[in-house]
Amino acid sequence: MIKYVVLYRKPDDAEAFDEKYFTSHLPLVERTPGLLRAEVARVDRVFVPGFFGDTEPHLVAEMYFESRDAMRTAFASPEWHAAGANLTEIGGLELVAMFSAEVVEP
């Protein structure tokens, strides 16, 4: 299993961003073919001061796919592209760091 992780820094107007994120962006992401599940968490505290530099983290989104190939196929889908366009529209693309990670199961 592989997951795609998106770290969002805190926007200037977090309440307005959250409204757009949860009502327009997340529903688009959830329509992505091959997506097994999506989880979003609000960052409560950062325990290692300075780990993120001068950036205050706000949200962490994790999207799970069966395999790297399934993730690549999902990223080529119109649904994923619509979600990306929406993220740009709501001002989120400038807030993110993204990476994929293989889920390690003992």
C-alpha cells in the first residue's frame, strides 16, 4: 500500500480556507478512482519547535492507494485533475508540501 501525504501550512484565514477545503476540495478528491481512503487531520501541536521552520502546520491529508501503479493511474484521472484545479482556485496549492510514502506493515 502507498499513501500520498499533503502537509498544509496555516493560511492567513484558516476558517475561510477550511470552509472551501472541506466543502469543495475534499469531495473532489474522494471521487478519485482507485482511492481506498482519505484522511484529514488538523494539526494540534508541534512538539519539535522549528521542525517546520517558520511555517505553522495546519492540516495533514493522507490518501491511500493499493499500489504505486494505482496511485499513478489515479493521478492521471480527470477527477484528480479537477481536484488539483480546485486546490489552485481555493489558494491551497501555495500552502502545501506533498510526497508519497510506502506503508510499512510488519
